[in-house]
Amino acid sequence: MELLAPAGNMESFRAAVDAGADAVYVGAPGFNARNLARDLRLEEIAAMIHYCRAHGLKLYLAANSLVREQDLPQVIETLAILEKLQPDALIVQDLGVIKLVQDSFSDLKLHASTLMAAHNSDAVRAFTEMGMERVVLARELTIKEIGAICKKTETEIEVFVHGAMCFSYSGLCLFSSFLGGKSGLRGRCVQPCRRQYTWGAKGGNKGGGSKKGGKEPVAGKGGKGGYLFSMNDLGGLEAVPLLAEAGVASLKIEGRLRTAHYVSHVVQAYRMVMDADADHFPQALQHAKILAEKGMSRKVGPGYFLTPQPMEAITPYHSGNTGLHLGRLEVGARKKNGLQGMLVLKDELEVGDRLRLHLESTGERHSFTLTAMAKDQVPVELAQAGETVQIGLPPDLIPPGARLIELYKVDVRNRPQVTDGEFGLPAMKDMKALVEQIQERQRGRMASIRREVCLLEEKGAKLLPVVQKGKGDGRTQVGGPRKTGPGPAKVKLPLEWWLKTDSLKVLQDRLPFTPDRFLLPLDKTVLSQVGQIKRYMGPGIRSITWCLPPIIFESELPQVRKQLTTLMRSGFKSFQIGHVSQAWMFKGERVHLSCDYTLNLMNNQAVAAALHLGAEAAQLSIESDKALLGDIIKTSRVNSPHIRKGLTVYGAPALFTARIAPQHFQYDRVLLSPKGESFTMHKKDGLTKAVSCRPFSLLPYLGELRDMGLDYVVVDLCNLPASPADMLALAERLSGVGRVAKLPTFNYLGVLE
């Protein structure tokens, strides 16, 4: 069984190797899901590859960020160089990157990232057929579930065993992106799960149809909040023998943004328990726990390994900061010679240590290096736990009026290090020359692939004309609701639109509009009324598409397959997949497939991959901004003209989708962030979801989207009220008549980072 360690820089790489890692993974420059860190240079990666090859180790590259259309030229260049450097594998998430590698860089080996959300054996089987030699399973699985998957595949299985845990399912978190365009799936997460939240009054989502519905709810009388989503770190030392028995091929430690100190101590800890025989395992485990604690991570626990509902996975009264908690700092008065703070230490502290301030009122965290410390106003270099010290503070990091601030030690004072040469790494100038040589030799090939993949001027003549449906100047210009006798009123939109709902009343009531298609979720409530739906809709069942959820666990697969068979035999022929692997469920069946936005299509190559799966239509990423949407649609009209492109333009999508349902949650109650943003928590079919109290809406821009070449839009009423009054309010929004409150536009008018 392989021990796989993280490295965000050369120091961490040396620490991982010295501590006994069998393999190291680092970020690929420009498209890895930890882009808040400095990217390693290609010459540094080349040096690591050479070192690992010479010492019997492996080097993997995390190329697991979603790739925007405008990023493709740089990604192509990076892949062309990496193919010649020959890392042991690329860890990938983006369907477009996978297609690029398969079509143009087939010498590169691929591993499926945990962000591809493999929760069952179907996913592993699908990824294997897509060319993956290894699959990193989702972190939300128990050891029993991991073992069941391992037994059904020959593909190597990798599992995270230590490090940070996300509250949301891997690959399904939209929270950071929704709050300001910083996509967690692109490595820009601002960690809203680590903030302190407050429970407000009872209340649900507002449909946004009226002025009142467009306002943020206020707190009212609610319960006490806390760090409600802040997961403790995963610590799987005890689980190592069980994971080996389950058939796992690689144990992975999270932490490319962590320090070399963390990497060294945690890798040593896992090396110790992995090498211990059964007789010596208890002693090794005891020593390993002490080592891991010195790594200065958060509070640790077994995560989901032992139960799908780990009730102690979140400590809501604790901030979830990494590092050793040194105590509560009392900030002194500002003076000419600077700003000082005083505290009683809970752990050892030395000048040169790296510290983090946590401002509870705003959730902000600021880091700095300690440059001055005193005891009884006498300067000292080192202080021990229990001693009272005064430390120098950077005035620009302390807001006026702040008095008590939590203080954490996140790294130790830098110690003298060996040079790359002393360690045995090749000279960096030689590696830089090698990369430049490869770049020059590959220049013509890169240009050829870019011409084929990216939309260049000379390809403009190949563009297919946009089918115009209705007229407009880029804004939605449509008529209001029109009565049409006994049938439903009509709302005319400038392009085809689909209505998604989990309420059968919406199908049964006389609606003030008529969508071109209905989307129904494949959940227990809706499926239990299939007969009723058929009777009510009659021949209209051809306008119904059944939507598979993005998460299906191994134990649920037989039932889902049975449900799909029943639906197809009942005459339903249209299905929307929520996960790439679900396309394999319909192989050999004469059905119409479309893709949900959860496939995260951000570039034309990803759209082409969806077409290859058999999809006739696909929603583009719900995170997309206007410029990105225009680029994807324009290029896909050349490279994938036979797949229809859609977009969710209205709804309250799940910002968090989680397996855990902790006891401190108060469902259907307003939840307020430190900045006053409001959300609600829902629980259904074993999923916990956090949704905004206000839906987002791109309805004023339908004409603009049509002119870009978009084929259809989706209005999603799931997670929203669906009373007759709400439907009338929605009709007003759809028609563009009447006074309605403005709603958020997600990233459409901003910039997706």
C-alpha cells in the first residue's frame, strides 16, 4: 500500500521524502485545485520527477481544477511539456482536460480526482473506461463502502486518510462561488464553511416574485449559532489496517497548502503505523498520534470511515482554525512604537514562529511572523506554556476597537535547511534549460492543437448561424401572460425553456405559463406518484425528463437501476444525468440524454466529452460569467454543433450538499453569515443542503443569452415555494411585466475566478 504525501513547495517535497513517503503529489501550474498557493515552476516539477525516478519514488501532478474556455491555450502548452517530463500520473477533474489528454497527449497517465465524486462502483467502472488508471474515492464513504467498491474493480483505489475535510460533497460546493465568483472547484475557495453563523427566525426561501420576496430576511428570534459547517480534520491512523484489508492501493495525506513541518510529522506518523506488524501496532499507533499532533492541524477524527453520520465531525463552538491554539490575545492601546498584545500561552512560542489572528466578529484570519516577544517587558526569544507574554502585532491587521482575538501558531521558526544540491536534486538551471528545450521542440505541435481546439479567427467561417427565436436587443422582451381559453395562460420567452420542480402540484395546477419541458427529480416522493403523473399528463409524458441526482451510493444502485427500467417501460424516454458515470446506465437504451450543470462544463472540450457520452443536450456550468458563456457557446458551435447547450437561469441551487446531518442543525430556519447573507438548511433523501434565501435570476437577460447562441434555459423551482401565488409571481418575472425586486445574478455579471 502506497503512502502518498502532499507538497506545495520544494521544502515540503524534501520533508515528505525524508519522512518516508512512497509518492508525492504537487500542483500542476495554472490548473490545480489549490490555486491560492504559489504554483510550482515547471523546472521545479522537472527536478522532482528526476529525483523520484532515480530513487524509486513516484511523482503525481494534481491538474484537478476546472478549466475555463479562455484557459485552454495555456493548458495545452502545459500538457505538451508535462507529456515529455513524464510524471507518473495527472490527477484530473475536468472532462475537457481528460478529452485533451486522450486525443492529443495520450502518453500521460490519468487518475480521477476526488472532485469527480466517485461514490460507487459504477463511477469507478466508468472512469476506468475513460482511461483512468486510478480513482480517488470521495471522502464521504465508510470503510465498509470503500471495501465493497474495491471488491468490484481491478482499478487502483486511492483514499484520503488525513487532512482537511469539506462539509459539502466533493465537487458539489457552490458556496464560495455564489458569494463572489471565487470557485472552490477552481482552487479559489474562500472557505465559507469556516465562518461563524447565527440562527435567525423560522422561515424558508422566498420565491423572489414580489418586492418583499427580494429582500434579505432579518434575524428575528432564533437560536445560538456557531461554526456550524466547520469540519474537524480527518485522522485515520487507526483505520490504516482496515483500509489495507479493504483493498485500498494508496493512502493520501491532504495538505498542499500546509507547511513542511506538518508534512514531515504527519508522513512520519503514517509511515510508522503502516510499517508496524500486528503485534507492534498498538505501540506504533500511540507514538504516531503524538507525531501527528505536532503537525499543528485542526482537531482530528475518523471522518466517515466508521459511520455515515459522524456526529463529532464538527465542533460548532470552535473556529476550526489550523494550528495550535495559543490562547486569547488581549490587544493593548495603540502607541507610537507600535501595537502589542498580551496572553497566557497554552503552548511553546518562539520569535520567528508563524502566527494567525482570528477575528470572530467578521470571521477574518490574518497571518504574520512573530518578530518581537517579551516577558515582564524584558525581550525574550522563547517562552513556554503557562507563561504570560507580550508580543508585537502588525497594526494594519488589527481593526480599530478590537480587544480580544484568538491566536494560533501555524508554523515553527525556520531552521537551516539543506540545499537542493545537498539533497540530491538536479541543478535548477539544468531543469530550466530542459523545460525551455521541450517548449521549443513542442511549439509547432502546441500551435496545431490550439488551432484544432480553440476558436481562432480562421475558424470563424465554420460557425453555424444562431437560430433566432423571437426578437430582442439583448434584453428579454416578451409579452405578458395571455389567456387562451380554458387552457393555461401563455408566457412567451425568446428561447426554449424547461421547468424543474419537485412538487407534483405544479404539474397538476393550471399554471400561468407553459414550459417546453418539465424536469422531475428521481427522488422517492416523486417516483411514488408515477402512475398519477402518467394519468394526468397523458401523451404529455414526452415532455417530461427524469433527473438523476449527482450522488448515488453503492447500496442504492440496484434500486436506481430498477426505477429507471420501470420508467422506460412506462413510456418515459428522456433522462438527465447528474454524474458522468450515469451515462453508462443507459447504454443500449433508446433514450434522450441530457446533462445537468453538476457535470461542470466550462470549456468546449468538456462539452464535446458530454456529446461523446451520448448526450443530446447539456447545461453549461452554473458558475459561469457572461464572457465565459459566450466563449463556450461560440467555440462549441464549431467543435460540437450537434449538442444543444442550456443553462439554469433561475433558482436556489444547493450551495452545500452534504451527507452529514449534525444535531446542531435547525432545518428550515434562517441562517445568517457574518456579513448578513441569509440561507436555509433543508434535509431530504439523506442529503443536507444549504440554499440561499433569495433565488438568483438571469431572466432579464434571456434575449442576450439567445443571441449568444444558447439553445434552452432551465427554471428550477426545487428548494423554492411553489404555491399558486408564487407561480403568478414567477409568471411576472418570466413576462417582464410588473414591478419585481431585483435578484442576485450569481456570477453572470461578475467574473468567475
